[in-house]
Amino acid sequence: MPRQVLEDTLTADSIAADTALAASGDATAFERLYRTHVARVHTLVRRMLDADEADDVTQDVFIRAWQKLSTFRGESAFGTWLHRLAVNVVLARRKSVGVERGRFINDAEPLDDVSGKPITPELSLDFEEALARLPEGARQVFVLHDVEGYRHDEIARMLGVVPGTSKSQLHHARMALRRHLDR
Amino acid sequence: MNDMWMNRLSEYLDGELDNTERTALEAHLATCGECYATLGELRQVVAQAKQLEDTPPATDLWSGIATQIRRGSVVDRPVRRDRRRFSLTIPQLLAASIALVLLSSGGAYMALRPGTSKVTPQLTASRQRGIGTVATWTGPTDAAIADLQATLTENERRLDTTTVRIVRQNLAIIDRAIAEARIALQKDPGNAYLNLHLADTMRRKVELLRRVNDIAAQS
């Protein structure tokens, strides 16, 4: 067995074992799962919401994961299940702070904030910073589609919009970000 | 610039245009330098998005999570109301005895670990809480363990004989526990406790083999 395959197998099996243990109430196993997945969850949350909310929401994701572990049936990898849970928590947060659908649909104009060509290298934003400054709707569609790999019909269902809106937001986001490519 | 086509470039890039639209847009690209250049930039954006890396939080969030799950463990974790009166079947008694053997043999394992590890062997009664959850833990772990054991055989000469003897004794105990758990599972395949116990025992074996190989590699 090639070393990398061996490592991947052991990692996957270790996560599966820890998931089973955590589901039965083993907090130590759950901490191992946390340490394996926290960077991915925190990064997703930070990109989808404002950075200053990322820590709180990440903690909320893991607390909910702990509470819902008994519903995890193992049909998908734990990481996939956790990731979907994180997306749901983020979207619930978005609703709870009053980011209503109207604002989501109509927030294309503020793209001008990041769409100008940088005049000097010092003024240029790096790609992550430019992404963070996109309007919320465009940013969330871009992260879900281009970073996380969701399809437009899935995004539309999650965000409560039509697929055409998701496509339009994605194009706006890409058009803004092309001016901040790391060259 | 043709705005109509400029606004369709992302859909073209994602393969979402029908044949007629794609052909028309490609014909336009052949004559419009601006759309052609923009398409190239959008391709770069998509490529750059795929290269973004995950970064951990600046501060460790675990302590806050641990506090919350400790505080909420009684009220928030789903508790099966319909669980039958707790009694141990023969396989469960067998598994419990294996657990005792494993715990009593933990000394060498602990002695081999440099410093404090987050992997704390604990077969406590708390795991009984989720006994209704059937572990679906499967995988080619045996092959992985065989590879690690082969590596250990090569590495053994780097370790002192006392360590090798203790490691072999502990591996034998773990192997016996795995074998007995599997026999018990053949009689009671859906037993959550046994599934969890087998998963945990195999994980301990993997961790022990890895740890010993690491120590041998460093010596």
C-alpha cells in the first residue's frame, strides 16, 4: 500500500472511529474531530459572514454537531456532514441578524467598492481581502459555488432565491474579483 | 463591448449555456478582444478560488466548546426514552472483560508516549449513553495495520529489547481483544457497544504502532 494511501486510510478510519465514539458521548474523541476540522469550518464561516463573527459561529457549529451527532448515520463522511451543518448554521445566522431576502437580491451596487483597478501595488487588496469586501449575497454565492463546489440549484435552495439570481451574483462577484487577482 | 455577452461569460465558463448560445458567444469572442480578455481573467478567478487555503482561528476555541457541551450534555444530547432496562449480554460481558484487560495493559502504552497526549484511553460508562447508535465503522484498516507492523518489524532493531518485549506483549493483548470483539460481533452484529469497542481497540493499535515507529525512527 503506498504511504499516502495508507495515511489517508488511517486518517479516514480514525475519523470514523472518533465519530462513533463521540456519538456515544466521548468528549475526548469529539475534541480530536474538532482539531481535525476546525480550520475548514472556521474558514468557511469567516468567508461567508463577517470576520468578527467567525469565532462565535464556529463554536456554535461544533456545539450543534455535538448535539446532533446521534443523527449522523455515516452515509457521508463526517467532514461532509459537518460542512453542511456549518453552511446551515451560517445561513440561519444570516436570517437571524435580519439580512432579509430583499437585501440579498439588491446588493449588487456595492460591488463598486472593490471593483476599481488598483492604482498601485500598495493599494491592491489580496484575493481574500477582496472576497471579504464583496457584498454579502455575491460573497456567499461565490464561496458556495467557486470555493465549496455547490451547484446553482443547491445554492438557490439554500439561500431561498432562484437559480438565475445565484448565477447573476456569481458573475458579479467574479467580475469584481478579477481586478484583484494575485499575479 | 457587448454587454449581453459580457454578462454571460460566467455561464459559458461553467458550461451552462445551451449549444446555440455557446456557438453564438464563441463567434462573438472571435471578434471581441475585451470579452476574450475578460473570459481569461474570470478563468483565473475560478482557478484562484480553488487554491484558497483554510486557516485555523487565531485563538483556540475548544475551551468554550468544551464548557458548553459539558453544561448541556445532560439536557441537550438526545436521550433514548425507549431504551430497555440495562443488562449485559454475554458478548457485552466479554467486551467489558476485554476493556479491563486493555486498561490494565495501558502502562506500557502510556510509558511510550512522550509527554501528555490528547488521546486518552477511556472506556467509561459514559459511552453507554449512546448505545442506540450503531457504529458504521468499516474500512481496510487491517491492511493498514499490516503495513505498520511490517514497518515495526524493520524498526525493532533500533529499540532496546525491553521496549520491544513490552510492545509485543501489548500488541498481543490488543490483537486478542480485537479477535474476541470480532467473534462477539459475529454473534451480535448490531451491538453498538461492541462496534464502538472494536473501533476503539483498532484505533489504539494504530496509535501504538504509529507511536512506536515514530520513536524508532527518532532513535
